[in-house]
Amino acid sequence: MKYFTYKYLNNNVQKIKLFKNKLKIGTSTFSISNNFITINNIFIHNEFRRHGYGSFMLNHIEDLSMNYNKDLSSNYNEDLPMNNYKIEKISLLAWQPYDSTNVLDFFKKNNYTLNNENEIKLYDDYDTIYELHNFEKNISFRKI
């Protein structure tokens, strides 16, 4: 059985956790601002990667985004308040280890568009060099 838990870290930042049979297998935080959401991070534990859980979590965030002006408590969790956002776009900054494509492939597979493909920035944490890629996805607002 897969399920999510939710927690507001502050007024505009929400953390969700993905569980499988009471075992936490992934987390994500996202920020809400005006009419868009920024995914700050998405993480699936290594042993659960390549089984669709990352896409499952990403799709769940998109579903939350598209329905964000409805009282989510009736569908997801009684702790979530009524929100009046009309989310139109999801954005994120993907950290791709240099000479690899798995992160880019993941977001492209989930229909995210790479912005400024020729303007790749690098970040070196003294262990790994990362290419930083801006992605976004336009979503249509729908009422449920």
C-alpha cells in the first residue's frame, strides 16, 4: 500500500513523504508562490528507484498543484487548509551529475521542458560535479 503524509514547513513550503507499507521510501518539498510551484527537492531511496516511485511522487505533486484552490483536506489530509492559488506552472532546478543523463531523462520522461539548454551551469561540491538544469512544466488549472 502506497500513501503520502503532509506537513507545512511554513506558509508556502510543504513537505510530503511517500510510504510503502509503513516504510518511508521518499520525500519532497515544494514552494508555492503566486501561480506557480517550485519543486525544491524530490528524493527516492536507492533501493526503490527505477520502480516508478519518483514518477508517482512527481505526478502526485502535479495533481496537488492542479487542484490547489480546492480544500485538499477532503481528498488528502485534514491538516491541509483551503488554498486560493491557481497554479499554472511547476519549475525546478535539476542537479545532474556530470557525464550522466538519468536525472535529465527522468524529467523529460515526465514531460518537463528544459529551459535554456545551452546555458548549463556547474556546481562542484568537492565530491561530485553537477550540471544544473532549469526545467518547467505548464499545467492547466482544473476544478474537481
